[in-house]
Amino acid sequence: MKHIAALDLEPIKVKLMHQESGEGWTLEYANAVEHEYRRFLFLMKTFPHEQAAPLVDVDTFWHYHILDTLKYAADCDAVFGHFLHHFPYIGLRGADDLVAHERLGVRMQELYESTFGEAYPLLLGTQAGGASRAADSAAARQTAYSAVASKTAYSAVAAKTAYSAVASNTAYSAVAAKTAYSAVAGKTAYSAANAQTAYSAAGQPAPAADNGLFTLRPQLPKAA
């Protein structure tokens, strides 16, 4: 846990709090989600072979961490000894996939409560504009699409603006963006109905028994 506690996540919060290039979160909300993100990393470290889905805003924090590719790679190495991957498609491939996503969200709740001896958080804090963000519940599971990608897209299909010392106001690159996951799944809410999940938190290859759960990627509908 000391390596996780030692992570410098201030730059990630600055990005999340930025109105134009981030989410416009308040400092209070960013701090609240940071706390839960560190707990998420702890669970991924403690249970390296579990498959579980974090809360949506925890996943969003994770995505912004991933956007700083050099830092994220170094932080993963310090905490896990390898790169913690993110698979962004669970919940997008049909009804069975939604059931799988729900199961992974429930598993995260179980791991959280058994490890920390606390109820899974219902409110993480207050966002900019005074709107409270409800977290996981049986009725509306605010889990991410996967411990692999959420409210920020990481694919060649989406990009917003780059915020780096090298190229400001250009695309993040073919790998990162703050727009839709694809032409079929825009910047929508991440709930039990459309969400993501963590695969082999240790970043290991998906187990053979997953039947494509963490390997089969969705495709656009074929033209008639």
C-alpha cells in the first residue's frame, strides 16, 4: 500500500478539474474520487486475478491517469511491477455482455466491502455545479466499462485536444481522447446498461475460460 500512497496524483486532479480539457470537477470531488481510485488500485494489487468493474468516476480518474502515458507506465511499474491494462468493451456486445458487466460490478463491491470493512460508497462528493454523483447501487450500478476504459476514449476513433509540452491544441494521438468510444457509443452515462470492467487486475492475459470476454472487440454494423 505504501507505493500506492506515494503516487503523485496531483497532476491528474489538475487535469480533471480543468473546464476545457478535463471534467470540470471541483477540488472536493477530485479529492474524493482520488481516495477511491487509490483503493481501487489496492484491490487490483491485492487480487491480481479478479475481474471487477470500478465506479464510473473512479474509472474516469483512471483514464486521465492513463492519458499521461509516461507517468502511468512508471506508476504501474512501481505499484504492480508491470503495466495495468484496460479493456473497454464489456457491456457493448449484447445482452449477455450486460449481465457479465453487472456481475463484475457486484464482484468489485464484494471485494471492496470485505477488504475495507465499509459499505461501497453511495456518494463520492459534489461535482462542479453542485450536482452530487451517485455511485454504485443495485438499482443503478455506476461501474465503468472495465478496469480498462471509461468516460474518456482511448482509441484511434476519438480525440479532442492535446495538452502536452510538445503539441498543445492538437489531437492527443490515435490513442487518447475525451470523446465517444466510437461512432456507436458516444459520451453517455456508464451504468449497468452500458459500461466497462477490469480484467486480470494484474494485467495478465485473460484466462482461457473467459470465452472471449476480454478479447472479443465489438464491430460497427455491416452495411446492408
